[in-house]
Amino acid sequence: MHNYQHIHLSFLQNPNPKASIIEMSDHLPADAVGNILSRLPVKSLVRFRCVSKPWCALIDSPDFIKTHLNRSVQNSSNLSLIVKGKGLYSVDFDTLHRTVELDYTFMNSDAPDVLGSCNGLLLVGQGHVFYLWNPSTRKYRQLPILPIQSPNKSVGFICKTYGFGYDSINDDYKVVRIVEFTGKQHDWFISEVQSYSLKSNSWRRIQDFPYSLPFKLVWGVKDRDILYSVVRRKLVPNSPRFIVAFDIGAEEYRLVPQPDYSFKDFEISVGVLGGCLCINGFCRDHFDVWIMKDYGVKESWIKLLSVAPPIVRNVNGVCPLAYSKSGGEILIHGDARLFWYEHTRKTVREARVRGLPNPFYSEVCVGSLVPLNGYGGSKGIKEEDVQEKGKGKKSSKKRDDFLSVGFKLKL
């Protein structure tokens, strides 16, 4: 074993990190130091910024931040569950031991909504006030308030939904807001879309959404700058469902081919599992999950699992969250609990998390150093620190042609 590898292992395991830091700095070249640091959790890296000016400059550099993020995503490391109940909590994914209350006092809300997660950033808020927040670095930024203006007096109902993702072509984080205006007799609707850019810290109107309002926009398919949702073309119950993809860089809507379902009377939602687009299907008393192995290819859909009582009492709202590190199990949220599903033997075991609220919503989040101030050339925009809440307090409780020719919508 090379000397620097030995130091690497001792550094990660040594209960006295100061001594290891000095030893490592004395014996390793800068690139080796960077390689080692990129394997550490954000909490340690924030602390190690104080070691020296060169270390601080390294940890704050865009290249290091991207390397650290990519390594975490590839290795499924530095993951946590963000849990919403009567408050917001974090659960370490590797242990699933207990909830730790997060400090979100800057939002002036008892339990803000968690509307999306991307590269360690969360979109959170309520009403008209929303924030991008990095809970690992405790940094946040409030989005400019965007009033909703009714297009005419015959509007009877107004609904809205949000999506959040990363535009790799423009190296920018973007929030999409869709507002649906519906006639008083439910005989017409208009869905207006605004896009927020973290680079410019501003909203702008983009092309309208040609479908009825989606319940949720999801993000996370590997190497795709795309938001997904299940939609209908008409405000009519039981009208055909479509899966629509919105490329946040190209600002184009496209349809995604669906699998050949084995049943008819069912509801579906979309999600992301292991970097693949997945469909969650609910039919009477069972729940199925399909994943698209080869993105954009209809024939690549495979049914990954099927769950029915007594594994779950109520299949509505069941949602797969993530694979285990070994890849042999899937963490599933259902029946106001978390459980591991072993998809080879088709067995389950409950993940008993101390302090888990009931009911709760959960979102997988990767720990990252992604900044909110100065990111992508944005300067002079206020960014504030969130202080740790109750130290010592016990825990509670590239744009691409991503679809086959023929699936692009003509608007």
C-alpha cells in the first residue's frame, strides 16, 4: 500500500482529526489532499475550511465542489432523508437511526413545504414565499416574490405547482412555476409558466404548459436536465394520462412513451429510482413499480416490483425512495412508515427510525457544498447563514435528444 493511501485510511478513521490533518498536509501533494477531502461529508469539509487558506480555497473552488458532488452521487454516499411532519427533520440514510430536527427559522413557518431536491439544494416554502436552501451548509436564498395575475374575470379557480432542477448547459439552477387558471364552469383552463434562474436571480415567462396542472414535477434522471410529471389533456375525470418531460435548458415539452400495463383501472405517478425514470402504479390492492432502463425507449420499461397486502395495508401513496448501497434492497415509503424491499427474494423488513412523525413526507437529498451566492457568476446577492439549532439538543422525534423522434410535442 502506498504511503498516501495509508495516511488516507488513518485520516478517515482517526478520532483526532487535527493530528491527521497535520500529518497529511506534511506528506501529501495537493492533488492527493483534494482526492481525500472529496470523499468526506460536508460537515467535516465546512470545519476543515479553517485549517488553512489553501484548504479553504480548495474546498470553496467550483471544481472541488463538483468533484465532491459527483463522487457522492456515483457512490450513493452522503445521503439523507429530508422528512416533513409537523416540522422538518433529517435522517442519515446509511443508518436510518433517528430524526434530527433542522433549523428553518428563517422561513417563519411551522412546517414549510418541500417542493424538490437537486444536488443538495432544496426548494422549500409556503404561500408566495419560497427559498433555495442547502441544509448541509446552512445557507439559503429567498426567491423574488412572484405575484399571480389572473388573465381575465371569468377565472373561477387558481392552482399552482413547482419544479426544481439543474440546467447543465447553462450551469444554472432553475425553478419552474406552473399556474393553472380554470373557468368557473370547469369548461376551460390556461396554464402559465414562469422560470426562475439562480444565475440572474429573476423570473421570466416562458411558453405555456399545454396540459392540465400536474400534481408534482420530479427531477433526478441521470444525465438529463428534465422535469417529469403525469398529466391529462382535459379537465375530465378518467381522461388519458400522459407522462410529460420538460427540458429546463431547451424549454421544450415532450411526451415519454409508457409501458404496456397489465391492468386498466389504475392511477400512476412518476419518480426517480437509481437515476432512472420510474412509474408508480396503484391498482385496487397492489402497487407496481416500472423503471425505464434505456431512456426514451419504450421497450426498455421493466416491472421492478409488485407490492400488495399484507406488506402494505394501503397502496395509495406508496413511493420507492432509493436503493441500498449494495443495490439489493429498495427503501420504500408507505403506510406512514419506511421499509426495505428485497426485490430478489421479495421480502420486506421495516426500517425503524426513532422520532419519525406520523404522517410524514420524505425526500432523498445528497449532502453537497453547492453554493447559493456567487454560483455561476451571480454576484452581489444577499446570502445568509442558518445557525445550528439547539447545539447539544437531543434529536426528536446536456441537453440532448433524449427521446425518440416522434415524441416531441408541437405547441
